[in-house]
Amino acid sequence: MIREYYRSRVKETSINIINSKIESIRNKNIEKTGLRVYSNGLIGVAGAIGAYSDDELYKEALEALEKKIEYPAPHSSDLAISVDRRTEIISTEKLRDEIDALLSELRERQPDFIYSNKISLTEVGTGISNNDSLCLEYADRVFSVEVIFKEKSSSNVFDGFVGARERKYDRKLILDEFDFFLNGYKEKASLPGKGKYPVVFASEGAPITKFLTDLNADVFAQGGSIFSGKTGQKLFNDAFTFGQNLDPDIMYNTPFFDAEGTVNKDYRFNFIEKGVLKAPYCDKKTAHKYGLTPTGSATASYDGVPQSSPIRLYIERTADNVKRLLGGQLGILAIVYDGGDFTPKGDYATPVQLAFLFDGERIIGRLPEFNMSSNIFEMYGPGYRGTAPCTFLPFSTGDFTVIEMDVSL
């Protein structure tokens, strides 16, 4: 019988901000342990938070086998990898004083705005091991800025946000990043009229929800996806490669393995490669059910059975910078675009609450609210200009994707 432990630990200091000042500090240190037992094509799972009795946990997992939860796929084995990406960003003892100083300077530099939400320092540790020579361990530490801003004269609940997740801290560069957005916010700009414009999205926030729903292996295999039956077909732009990337050098606070202990070659799996549909995302059990390739896309709660879910999706870079993708044309840097969605046929439309006229390096000014739309095959087909690393933000790294969208004012 296979006994497999799935462990996670989160240590976080979170500074809550209200009315531009520190309101409170919350510390958490939570450790969760899941024990899975595999026997005769079945799985039993038990979980514990904090300290636990191993004998009791094993007993509960054995009892869970009586639920007859099928798990015919092979478990992971014969693999041992340990990755630790933790760096000394800033000590928790100095964090409050430092963020207090940062907010004080921000209020002086940008007095026309009110700031709220949180700034956090988060350390994670995740491991999966079993009695068949599997031992995977991952640790990381990240500094996160998740600050909402509101212009003092505005009647909105909030007007925008500044967000960053990095393995570093630099007060000056963070303040410069606030200046980048807030100075741009205070300037007004306009578009000549409705039409097709290149829109710049942070790649992690690009409109990809249709891929999430329709590249799900269950939906895909049962014929309910717009991609069903199209494996191997050229559906998108030659330059468009889309998939899952768990490379610890570029993905923060995310293990390089999934909840089943799958480690992909080079930490990635492409669902779409150079415009060609390669595979839907799936865990081992789903792959076994439909005769598909497991993609290392299993997630699980500490006391749950693994299931298919994409982890840290990415779009492969095609250029060195966004300015090159704009090709001398002004683009739209989209920041807040809530309320939109895809139709079953892949049509997409959304209102845009905050966006800037942008030349690829600097913000020209804030645009009035507008609507944008397209179709998924258009967006990532002829309308896809490419993806490039961020070279224009002082503090944040990450990628940006440029897509031509239909804009109506």
C-alpha cells in the first residue's frame, strides 16, 4: 500500500492599510498535512491542520478507502528534487517601520489619493513524498503590494490599484512605480474614435478564461468545448504558445510540481504550441479516463483528492519589449476591466474601467471608460501581436501581452 504525504506551510505577515495608514498587522503560520493511501485502484485521504498523530491520520485515511473513490492512475515515484528560492527580502521585525515610512512618503508624493488594502511578506513551503521514493520539496518567500487607490475628489469606491509580487524590496522603486501610474492617472487622454486598437495586458490578467473552461479535459473529451476534436489543428497565430509554466526562477510562491507530484520537462507543458492545439489540461486520473497525456495540472486541498486545474498559466515571449510590439503605434494599457466574459462561441466583451494611452514606455494619460470586444480565435490569431517582458515599470517584473481589440467609446 502506498502512503503519500502532501504538506503545505504558509507564514505571512500582512499589513492592512486604511485611509493611507497602517490599520493593523496580522501574522499567520499555518501548516497543513494530507495523507493519501492508494490501494487496488482506490484512494483514501485524511488531513490535519497543525500538530497531528500520524497513527490517527493513517487510520482515518484507511477508513476513507471505504468510500470507494476510484484512482486508477499510477502514483508518482522514484524522484527527489528540492528547490529553495527564499531570500532575505526584509525582516519581519523591520517590516512595520519600513511600510510606515513608505506610506508616509507616498502621501507626500501623491497627496491627491487615498490608499487601502494590504502589503504582505509571505513564505511558503510545500512538499510531497511517499514510500515509493518520491520526495519533492519547495520553499519560497515573496513581498507583495496590493494597494488600491482612490482619488480624493472621486465618487467611486476605488479608482485603480498598484500590484507587485517580487523576491525583493526597494522603497524607491516601489514609490517610482506608484508615480508611474498615479502621474499618468492625473493626465487625461482620448482616442480618435471607435475602432481596432492594440491593447496591452499584464499576461497573467489577459483574457484567457475561455481557455480555462474549454481546455478542461473533461469538457474537452466529452465534446463540450469549442476545441473538442481539434487536437493537432492550427487554430491560432504562429507566434502564440500558451501553457503552464512552473519554472521556480520565474514563478513565485508556486511549487515546481503539481499536487500529484508530476514534474514536467523544463517545468512546463504547452497546451497550444505555435498556434497548434496540443492537449487539454488534466491530472493523472482524468488522463487515464480519456486516454490523454497528463499535463501536471493537478491541484488538491490538504484533505482532498487531486483534480484537474491549471496552475500558473503563461504565454511565451515573442519580443524583447512592448514598445517593439506596438511598432510605433500608441496602445491602450488596460488596468481594470471587470464585468466581461466569453460566450460559448468564444466571443468576448467587457467594459474597461481604467486604462491609459501608452507608447510602450510611458503613460500619455488616462482614458475615459470604454468597451472592448473580440473573439478568442481573432484575439490569439491575427489579432495577437505578441508577448514581451516588462521593461517600463521601475519595480515589477513579469510579462505583458499585446492584442488588437475592437474598442467602442
